[in-house]
Amino acid sequence: MTQLSDIIKDQAYSHYESKLEREVKRGKIPGHVAVIMDGNRRYAQERSEDVRQGHIKGKDKLEEVLDWCVELGVKVLTVYAFSTENFSRKEDEVDFLMDLLEKSLISFANDERIHRNHVKLKAIGDMSMIPDKVADAVAYAESMTSGYTDFNLNMAIAYSGRQEIKDAIKGIARKVKSGELEVDDIDESIISGHMYSPGLPDPDLVLRTSGELRVSNFLLWQLAYSELYFSDVYWPGFRKMDFLRAIRAYQQRSRRFGQ
């Protein structure tokens, strides 16, 4: 009886997801979605699994979400992969995450889907903080995809929104000091151009999983007018239906940009 109930439930979910996807595709698709991928550890702990399994499943989920973005036409996906604060975790967990990042970056760079869909991969953050092997994997992934323009995957690694703003201010100050830039010429476009990802549009939608209601030092300059959406699902358990609901919520909002 339980098996039959599960089959009926799966069919109902599938039908609802298909209906929701058709509805979403008729609306305006956000050009840039940023995701705070939260809940890997709690997902594993609630299932009495090793925390590492939660991180591995989180990595697999990112691949799924990238596929969904390509299907829907979301041109830019930016994900919070590892913050500067994450370095304060236990040494063995940080070491495992660095190994996982290295393998993930190389895997992405060699994935035929990345090349078929022309996905450009870029890491944003303080690359001086990461191990050489991860920095080498970043360089490899960026070089393998540097010529692509159809889709963009940005991975925030060793990232801090406040540090990004601080580094931008320092860069501008150096140009003012050298006479390359006048103080009165500094405007929003100048500041944006000194961020880690100049030239990319600001996020239309910022999505956070796990039920936490905060932005946690992520894209502080860029999210000034972004729509925020919080899901109570842990990142490894995030379903396509949850992603579609987030985009539908974005479509239902009136974006006035202060006007």
C-alpha cells in the first residue's frame, strides 16, 4: 500500500511540476539568479549521514540547478560556494571542502554539457586565501571556458561582500592617487567596474535555501535592487519544483527600482 501511495504521490508531483514549468516559461525569466547554497550539513545530520555526504550531494545539486538554468534561459548563475568565514570551520572539514572544490572545478571544466551549452565559468573572491591546487583548478576551469558567452556560472570562493567592496575602494583610490581617475568622476558604474565580476548584470533574484532569512555577506553591492526569496528546503534536497516556485514568485512581484 505504501508503494502505491508513493507512486501516486510521485505522479502528482510530476504533474504539478510540469504545470508550474509551463506557467513559468510564459513569464519573464530572470537574467541573473544568485544562490546562497545553505543546509548541506543539516541535511546530512538529519539523515544520520556523515557531513561530507551533505557537501557531496550539495555539489551534485549545483550541477542540477545549472541544467535547470540552461533549460529556462537563465543566462547568469552565481553561487555562494565558500565564504571567507567558512575558513573558521574545523580543519578537516575545510580540507575536505577544498578537495571537493578542486575536483568540482575540474569536473565542470571537462563536462560536455558545459561545452555544449557554452557556459563560461568564473571564480570570484580572494584567490590568495585558497590552496594552490584549488587556484590551479580555478585557472584551468576559467581557461577551458573563457571563450563562451551564452551562459555564465560564477562561483564565489573565499568570498566576502564587505571585502569585495573594500578591495574595490582600494582599487579606485590607487587610480585617484596616480592621477588616472578624478574623485568627481567616481559614480556607481566606476564602483561596479571594480567589483570581482565587472560587466555582469546585478542579480534579478537572490535565492537562499535552508530557511535562514539573511544574506550573509553575499553580493552586498550588487543586490541593492534584487528580489529576495527564501526557501525552507536544505540545499541538497532542493527540487526543480522549488526552483520554479522561486522564479514564479519573482515574476509575480512588481520591480519599480525605487520609482
